[in-house]
Amino acid sequence: MLAVAGLAVAAGVVVTSTTAVSSARETSAAFACRVTYSANDWGSGFSLTVGIANVGSAAVDGWTLTYSYAGNQTLQQGWMGTWTQSGKRVTVTNASWNSAIPAGGSVNTGANFSYSGTNTTPTDFAVNGAACTGTPPTTATTPSTLPTTPPTTTTSTPPPGPAPALHVSGNKLLTAAGKTYRLLGVNRSSGEFACVQGKGMWDSGPVDQASVDAMKAWNIHAVRIPLNEDCWLGLSGSPSGAPYQQAVKDYAKLLEANGINPILDLHWTHGQYTGNSSACTDVNATCQKPMPDRQYAPAFWTQVATAFKGDDAVVFDLFNEPYPDAAGGWSDAAAEWKCLRDGGTCTGIGYPVAGMQELVDAVRATGAKNVIMTAGLTWTNDLTQWLTYRPADPAGNLMASWHSYNFNACVTVSCWDSQIGPVAAQVPVQAGEIGQNSCGHDYIDQVLAWLDAHNLGYTAWTWNPWGCSGGNVLIEDYTGTPTKTYGEGFRAHLLSVNP
């Protein structure tokens, strides 16, 4: 960073109902729909996820959900649809990208409400004006028999047992059993800076079982851990060297034991850089540099790969956010992509650069076959020539790393379709960082919807209680209290999806 299916929530409630739904484009047929309502209540408000599953035999194109509260529940903010409230009645209309519900398919939508007094679960759900009769008609007026099998509700917490070993097959990330898998979760920042800022290992935050349990309550299956090159190698900072390495290993193992895949990210590196977009003038790893350095980065990855060799639940993110294009003045795209892949002497960067191919080679030379993520240009928001300049991986376990914030250049669905979609058609793409520089979640809602539609993984920035005034902060404390409304929105979304 520059700086529905089963629904279950701790202390929440889930109800299901079967609804007869008439399509706006079909006057002669109707469709059976199952509605799930899941609320996570904290006493004065609640975060809500509603799922609409089409259990009929024909598609719905365009939907409007209505229901009513008995108390004084008041809408604060909605997502994945247009939410409005008139008195006690709530209306949700589809967004442009989730209007269609194919037979057997489903959509999710969510919102935050405030209230006082009691918070009774509503029961009068209707879709497109059809009440929850539970009778899918065979004609516009003739109902069929009621479904005899009740809907199944499943939990969304990480499965018991250790995190799965992973490998790449085509454009899919697979478990050892051959199941398609997505890395869905958060970044746990501080390993990149605390050691060089005198803040200890994890910025005084816990990395114990209780803190991991808080993550599991959010349905987190992956945690990206930014690391510091100097601290790992013992070049500067404290803790440094062996104590730093052991702390990283211990945290990764704890996550894995809880069914959460660690993503180890080389975030801050050595090398003096004072050019365009420089974050510091220090030669030491005290800020984000435009490219990894040839002096130490290959040694870093040799050591990390050796430490985690044979543990294929751990993913390696070779370098956080390259920006050799900014360093070079945006003057020669081909040269900037070659710098990213091949390293060496790069325009505007005063130290010898390690390219992505060199770092892939360093990892594979150890015998490690872990899945590797490699970035694009422009703080890895640009993947336009990633396929052309991707490094060769003899293990065939390469993913593309993409970051998406509302202040980046590529921030629209059309851009994602044209620039990220072609990459995702050939290799897995992992959105290693997503966020927005506000406390809302309107932007990430769009990103999440696009990534879900393309079956891609994502880890949001960040699981640190730093206050949300500048955006991108998910939690108020390490017990997992979400920030309003960025954290609430992302948590609600995680609870509605499976990896």
C-alpha cells in the first residue's frame, strides 16, 4: 500500500424463507426464491447480509426485495444494491451488475442499520412484489406444491484443520485435492516497519490465538504479512535477524494451524532512492522503494524460501508495489517492463535492481515449489503487459499480483475488464491489497463484486486498529470490532462468500 450461500455470524441470526418471484420480463412464469437474512448485532446497530437464491427453473432479470421492521431500525448505508427506507418498510433494488439471478444462482446484498430497543427479525420478505408464499407457480396464477426440503444453512468460518497446500493449474489456484480455492482475507501490517521504527515486532499488537480467532470470526482464510528485508537479514532494526525470522515463522505456523494461508510479502527493501515518488532518502529498508535491490533481495528470498520449503500452504509475494515507471519518468514502457522482469540498471534508480525473474530463480533454486505472486507496474495497479513480461517459473506456480485503490488509475469495471480480465483468463490473479482512502466501502464493493464474478482472491488493507480517518483501516481493536463503515462493509462481504 502507498502508505448466497451459507451465512452464519457469531452472535447473529440467520433466517430463511422461500419466495415466489415474478420476473420483470416474464409475465407468464414465476420463480421460487430462498431468502437468507443474517444480522450481526452489537446492541445499538447491526450489519446485515441478505441472500436471494433462485431455486426455480428459470432466470430472473431484475429484482426488488422488500420487507418491513417492527421496531425503529434505521438504514445507515447499503451495498451491492440500492437500499431505501420509508417508515418501517425497506426496499432493495439490484445494482447494474447483479440484476440477473440464473436458475440455481444467487445474489447477496447488505446494509448497516442503527436501532434501539428490540431488533426482531423481519418475516414479510417479497421479491418483485410476490409475497413469500413458498409456492413456485406453474403459470402466472397457479401455484405448485411447496418445497419439502428446508434450505440448508452452513457456516462461513474457516474449515477445521490446517490451511490447504496450494498449486496453480491454468488460471486456477487449487488445493492438493484439486479443489478450486480463493485466498480471501486481510493484510496484517507492521512486520514491514515496526522493527525499523523502534516499535518491536508487530507494533505492540497481538499475534496469538485470540487474535487469530477474531480473524476467523470474520471468515478470513488468508493473511498477507508485509515483511522488511533489513530486519529479516539482520542488517538494521530491532528485532532483527534470527529473532525477527522466528517471529515470522511462528505467526505463519499459527495461521496455518487455524486454516488460514499466510502470504509473505517483501514490502520494504534496501537501496537509496531519491527520485520521483520517493518515500524516504534512507538507504536502509525504511520505506517503499521502486524496485527490490540486487544486493540483498535475492538473499532474502533464498532464506525465506528455505525456511518455508515444503510448506505449500505459504504463498510468496515477491515485491509489494513496484514503480520503476514512475522512477523512469513514464518515458519508455517497454524499458520499464523489462526493468521489472530483468532488473539490472534501470532509469531513475540509483542502485542495481533485482528483477522478478531473478527472485523467482532464487526461490526455485532452494527447491521450494510454493505459489509465487509477481507484480505489475504503477504500484502493481497496471497489469497491461504482465503476460508479455511475466517471469518464467519452472514449477508452474505463478500468480499475478494486483492492487486496487480508489486513487489508482485503473478504477472502473471497464478498465478491469480490459486490463485485468485478460490476465485472469490465463493465470490466477490475487488482489493483494484493496481499499479506499475514506471510511466508506462503496469503491471496494465494486472491486469485490468484480473479483467474485471472476473467481479471484483478495486481501483488504488493513487488519490494524489505527483509526479510520485516513481510510483503509478495518478494525477498531484486535478483538475484531469493525470500523464504521469500511470494516463493517468488508466483514459483511467476507461472511457472505466462501473461498
